[in-house]
Amino acid sequence: MIFVECEQESPEWHQARAGVITASTFSDALAVLKRKSGDKEAGDPTDASDGLAYDTAFERISGAPYGDTFQTYAMRRGSEQEAFARMRYESLYNVMVDETGIILTDDRLFGYSTDGFVGDKGMIEVKTPQNSNKILQMIRTGDVSEYIHQIQGGMWISGREWCDFIMYIPPLKGVNNDLYVKRIKRDDDFIDDMVTGLLKFNKRVDDAVKLLSAPMFNKLAA
């Protein structure tokens, strides 16, 4: 593992992620069509997956972030709330959370931006959703599948055994319910399948790099 100490959304953070397939994008990277769409068949990569592959190829060639890295108000708000969620979690569970920046695989192909480590085996993943329906459904069902690739991906890259998924809900502070926590154990079978798919995705990135790096200069006819 390679550790990069940096603050989330900082220029150093964006630079460290350039050309890296990060855990937050694993779900998009692996997404396939469920039915035929245009020239694509069921099982083919989605447009989001293709776009991610090509963006990553541009970054690997240029060595710099591709696209807009401007931090929106919502992104700034999320970063600020993440810090409050971390402190609240520490207080409720009497633990210390170590912030660790970005972790990269030794080949620098894959990475995980950590929200924090707990002891020698645990980690946390913090979300601060604003959609009230989404919040209610997650509380009702306990379904965090939307984030499972990111969470299991983080455990794969970090070697951790469990992750406490944290949903921070400040409006519920008055009833002492501002923190929803669900512990998720490492699933090596899921990880093995995921990594197999990610390696195939990385092959698509490599193919795009080769295409974009091939000479495109053609002499014009006289």
C-alpha cells in the first residue's frame, strides 16, 4: 500500500487521484446495461462506465486531473459535516478515528480516499445525504448497497476487516438520532468478483490510452 497524506478536495488530493481508479467510482466502473440500448447489448458497459474509462485514460496520459475539479457548496458542506460526524462517532463509541488521506495499491492503479481508520482492523465511511426520502428508506431498510462497492473496495485496498457506515443527519440532533451507524464486515468473495471486474475495466483504460497515444497526424492532400 502507498499512503498519500492530503486533505480531501485539496489540489494535492485531486493530483494524487489523477489516473487512479478510485473506490468511489468502482460501482460506475463495473456497471453494465441490463437491456439493449442503441448499438449496445445487455451486459455491455454503460455510458457512465465508458466515460469513466476515457476520463481516466486522459489523466494517465497527461498526469493531471481531467475535468472540473471545482469544489461546489454541497461538496464543501459535505466535507465540513464529515468532520462533525467523525467527532460525534468518536464521542458515542468512545474510540479515536485516525484520518489517513488516500491509499493507493502498489501499482497505483486503484485507490481509496479514507474517511478514517479505527484501531487496527476498522474504518469508517461517512455520508451526509440531503434527500429526505433516501434517508428514510435507508433507516427503514438498512440497505446500503448503493455504497457497497466503495466500502468493500476500501477494505480491499486498506486490508481492513470491517467498516462502520455512518450516515450523518444533523436535523435529527434534537432527538439524539443524528448518527446512523451500520457495521459492514469484509466480504472476500464479493471483493474477488469485484477485483476481477476492475481488472477488466483497467484493460479498457489501457486500450483507450493506446488509442489516444497513437499518432493522429495525417498529411493533407495537396
